[in-house]
Amino acid sequence: MNFLAYYSVNDLIAIAPQLILTIFGFIVTLVDLWLPKTEKSANAFIALMGFILAGIASVMMFDTGSTSAFVGMVITDNASLFIDLVIIIAGILAIAMSVNFVDREDINIGEYYSIILFSSVAMMFFASTYNLIVMFISVETLSIGMYILTGFLKNKSESIEAAMKYFILGSFASGFLVLGIGIMYGLFGSVDLNIISLDLAKAAAIYKALGILAFMLIFIAFGFKIAAFPFHAWTPDVYAGAPTPMSAFMSVAPKAAAILALMRLLVVGMHPIQIEWTQMLWIIAAATMTFGNTVALWQKDLKRLLGYSSISHAGYMLVGITAASSLGYGAVLFYLFGYVFMNLGAFSVAEYISKKGDCNTEIANLKGIAYKHPLIGVAMLIFMFSLAGVPPTVGFIGKYYLFSAAVQSHLYWLAIIGVINSAISAYFYLNVVVTMYMKGDAEGEFSVLNSGLLKTTILIGAVGTIIFGLFPSYILSIALHSIAF
């Protein structure tokens, strides 16, 4: 078999960010073999270098046109490059959060960083294809990485339990995905979403009905990945049990990849049944927002609160997809970009107050932090305001455009439900602020993870949350410009 007859150098150029991360993943794995235990932090800086170079490649490739590589199995376009940047920023911030954390927890080994790099590659491929088989391989690869990282704290029973729960439920979701792909291939003889769309449009009623069934099975796997109701059950336990930097990474990067892959599935592959999937998504979006926000009201642990919060934010993003318009899709990409800064920032503060064993993250333990560590208190206030959707933060701008897209598509009730949910969420986000500023004093003892990189992560999160809230037009125009499918 002549490999060069099918693939060319241009194919490799089209996946430059993925290639860079893969190379650096292998470098970390090999270098770690010779590094003494006291020098293991070098792995983090190698991984950071890989993410930075991949980010530069993604920016340079932006606006150079859509490229099809590897016989159409991989598509590199502005939308995929935008999500690549979201994943890269999340990876950089998560690694910065990890440097001192892994030392404290005695898990500072190269595999930790190489798995982050390889999982990020899988996420990028997941968001860069119209091929269902490539989607399946990508989602399985990234999932294996997430299972391992969730159980990385091998001496913490909650971490092992969360990894097992994540693995078992994820395996069920994968089963539904394979079954849906199998039915889709049996009906239309292809796994390419463009071909499926053409055949689905002219299919007889019985085949169209079976196509809808196959789509619903595939959607279960996507719903699981983005933590949409009723496929969300793993989220709070996994976020609470996983190492905090990985909880932060998981809350953003895999979700960003899955959201874009879902948009490709719906907008391109399932376009002939748009009426059916918008009705289904309407219900799921409303239920996801309402469930996440309602249950979050009773949470006492900050990581679990952020877990339920992430469910509700998946619901907000589904509002934009349900709108089925360019504004809706662009607003979802913009929201994902802003979500990196506000959510990773909030998780960074959870890590800041944590103790050895990755515990002590109860909301009550924030009492007095606004006086003992005023800048951290201000940063957390910014994150909570942004997650609640208070101006002038990026969370407010993101929700404004998501709900505006719903109104423009005449989804008035869904927009109203979204606004009501934002009001409900204000209670538990502001409760964190009240705990910091009104339930403690400057005299109390406060133990924190004293890490310069962690503080830098919190600072970047706070600055990003405010800057992109005050000046959203540049990123918003890029997000809207990126949607071309």
C-alpha cells in the first residue's frame, strides 16, 4: 500500500496544532524517564511549551480557508481552530494550576501531563470532523484520558469512586453512540454527515423515522459529554472527586469540543430533521438549565456547586444551538471562550483554599478570605458575578447574545426560562460572595495553597472575565465569523 498516494504533506499541515501537541506528549513521556524526582516540574513547562506552540499554529492558520485532510475525515476551518484555542487556553491554565498541586499530592509524574496533551489532541479531532467514525474514535480517546485523570489521586477514595462511576456511565454512553452510528450506516451506507444529510432529505418516511431514532441514540453520547439533562448524573461526583485542576479542565475543554461536534451533527448531518431536533433540544435545554440551577441551591461544597453550575451552563449553550441561527451558533462559541476564564478561575480559588488530600473545598471555608486575601476575594467575586450573568462581565454578554438569538428565532418561552434560571442562579453564586465578605473576619486562621502560578491563573481568569465583558466585540465578531457550516 502506497501511503503517499492517499495522504500528502498538506494533510499534516492541516493538523499542525494536533501534531505539535502529540510530539510534545511523547517528549514529556520520554524526558520523564530521565528526570530525577526533584526535577519533575520540568514536565509541566514542556507541556506548557507544547500548548503555546499549538496556539501559535492555530492563530496562524486562522482565516486561511477550510481545509479537508485525510480523505475528508478531518476538516480544519475557523470553527475548529476557534475551539482549538479554547482547549489550548484551558490546557495552559490547568497546567499552571497543577504545578504545585501535583507536588503537594505526590502525583508529580510525566504521565499526568502527557495524558492532558494526548486528550487535548483527541478533543481537537472530535471538533474537526464530519465523519461519525472519527468522532467515535476521538470521543473514546479523550474519554480514556479523562477517566485516568479523574482517578489520579489514588489515595483518595472519592477520586477512585468518581473514576469508576465516570468509566461505567461513559461506557454506556459509548454503547449508545456505536448503536446509533451502526443504524445510521445501515440506513444510508455512509458515516459522512454530508452524505447522510442528502440521503436523509429524500428518504422514505420509515427510513426517516429510523434516522431520527439513530440520531437520538447518538445524541445520548453527546448529551453525556456536555452534561445535559438527563445524562448529567456523573458530573457533580466526578468534579468533586477528580484532582481540582482536572475538574477545571474537564468542565471546559471536552465540553467545548463536544458542543462544536454536536453543532456539526445537527446543522449539517441532521438538517433535514431540524424541526424534530429543535423541539427535542428546546425541552432538554429548559430541563438542563432548571435542574442544574435548582439542585445547586443546596450545595455546600464549592466543587460540587461548580459541577451543578456546569450543568446549567450546558443548558444555556443549548439555548443558542436550539435557536438554529448564525447568531445562536456564534454566541455559543463566544460563551465557551468566556467560560474558560470564569469557570477555571472559580476552580482555581477552590484549589487555593484546598488542603493536602484535595479536601477543604467547602463554601464555609471561604469565610474571611476577602479580608485575609483581598485580591483573591475580588477575583472570586468577579467569577461568581460572571457565572450569574451580572454586567459588565463576559458571562453577562454571553448570556445576552444566547437569549437574543433565542428571541430572534421566536423561542420566547425558552429565553424567558433562561432569564428566570439566571435569576435563580444568582442566589447560590451570591451566597459564595456573602460567605467571603459577611461571614468571616480578618482575625481567623486561613490555610491556602501558596503557589505563584496558581495566583497567576486566578489573575488571568479575573482579567479575562472583565476585559472580554467590557470589550466583547473583537472575540464576538471572530466567533460569528467562524461559523460557516
